[in-house]
Amino acid sequence: MTDPSPYQQLVIARSFSVRRTELTCPAHSLKMMAKAAASTADEVILDLEDSCAVSQKVEARRTLVEALRTLDFKGKIRAFRPNNLRTHYFYRDVIDVVEQAGANVDVVVIPKALGPEDVLFADRLLSQIEEEAGLPRGRIRIEALIESAAGLLKAADIAACSPRMAGLIFGIADYAGDIGAKELTTEQFSVYHYPKAHTIAAARAAGIDVIDNVTLQFRDLAQCRKDAEQASRMGFDGKWAIHPSQVDVINEVFTPTAKELTRALALIEAYGKADVEAGQGAIVFGDEMVDAATLRVEWKKIVVAKRAGLVDEHDRLVEPAVESA
């Protein structure tokens, strides 16, 4: 019997998709979708909802299918957002796109989710389409937007209602409108601290990812960085982007530094050695007491770093390339 890896003790050591950035772009523009596909975002969300004018919504389905079939997304998570399921667009959005390009869809993003019944409706519709189209049942995951008071109060039920659930996303603009807020402030982490923290707790209780809202001031990269840093400290896995210029800033914030990675790798190695050699469940590392709870934080840094190419499959830091003179 081999010695157990310290990773096996981690509650969150499961299928993990790195979502530092989710870049959304309108599905009516093949040019914009191509730019998103070529970006450094971890996930691209092709949008049939808010960013598509009513006159463009039906035609945008065809453009979206073309994008999914022809563009090279370079290993990104490929998602699309249909219209609100309470509109007459929703069912045809899902059926047309998944029937024609479902093999190239990883996630469906449900807007304005009010309760678990919304996710279950989408889940069952997806199951029927997958069966009819000969696609693996359950492969397409679901992310749900929490952007109303009703949705927030049922966020835990939404997060846990289906095996397809991959993440919750906090949508600040619609949430602010729903609760009657006076304005969309730049100090969102104080004004909207409760709904953000509630969304995080709901996602974590269900063991799924959680993504922070956009920075609407898309030209203000300093504000975007500030928002991303606060989101990271709160516990969000990543952040929505509405412009390609935001992606690198957000990725940088949600990617651990070389110093953080060196510490994380050394800490996990020391913990595993102490477990195997001395049967210790808690150790002293530097001037800090470390137990399994601490490992969860460090393990996540390593997984993100692997996605960014900073750590190899043997859990070793990848040396940066040095340009020759």
C-alpha cells in the first residue's frame, strides 16, 4: 500500500477548473468572439443576453454556432449565455446552439437565476438535447448568475441543486437595479459586501467555483486591479471581464507569485513528510502552525499556477525563459 498523498486529505481536491477570468463578449459579432478566443482568458462567455440588441438575438444564434464550430479557443472553457429563461428566446437559444455545436460547449451560463427550479429546468432541457444529439449526458456544466434579491436568498439551493453546477457568478448591475440602489459605486466591496460574501458561502458549501462581477469602468485598469485584489482576498476564484484589456490584469491578480508558490510547495512537501514519517497532522512551518485546513489554501495556489504554466506536473516551479542576446 502506498503512502497517501497530502492532496488526498483535501476536501476540495476534486475536479477543478481554473477560472481567473471569464471574458464575456456579444454573440452577434464574430470579430469580437474571435478576439475573445485569442485572449488569455480562462473562460470565454459568448453572450446572447444583455449585450445583444433585441433585433440581433435570433441572428446571433447562428453567428454563435459558427464561432463555436470554427474558432480555436486554445483550451479555454467555452461557455455561452442564453437569454433569461422567462423570455421566449431561452429554449430556442439552448436547443439551436447545443444541437448544432454542443460538442464544443463546456458551460451554459444561466442569467438571472431566481431559484433551483431555473437550473433544473435548464438541466433537463440539456439532458434531452444531449440524448437526441448523441452527446455525453451531463458533460455540459452550468454556471448561474446571482443578480437579484430572490436569487441571493436561494443561492445555496441554486448552487447545490444539480451535478451540472460548476459555479456561481455575482452580477452587480442587475442586483443593484433589483434592490433599488442609488448608483453603481466604485466602493462596491463595502456597499455590496453582504451579497458578495453570501454568494461565496453558497458556492463553497456546494463545492463549486465562485466568480466576482465585472468592473464596469473598463478603461480604468487601476480600478479593475483594485476590484480584483479585493475579490481575491474575499475568496472569489476569479472575476468577469467585459473587455480584453482587463484580462491580463485580472489574471495577474489571481495568479500566485513565485514567492507564494515556493512557500506553498515547500509547505505541502513538509506536511506530507511529517504525516508519513511521524504521523503528525499539524506541524510548525516557519513561525506558523499548519494543519489540513491550511493546505486547502496552498493547494489551490498550485492548481492555478499549473494552469498558468508556472508549475509542472511534478509540482516543480518552471523557470522563466531567458531571452538570448
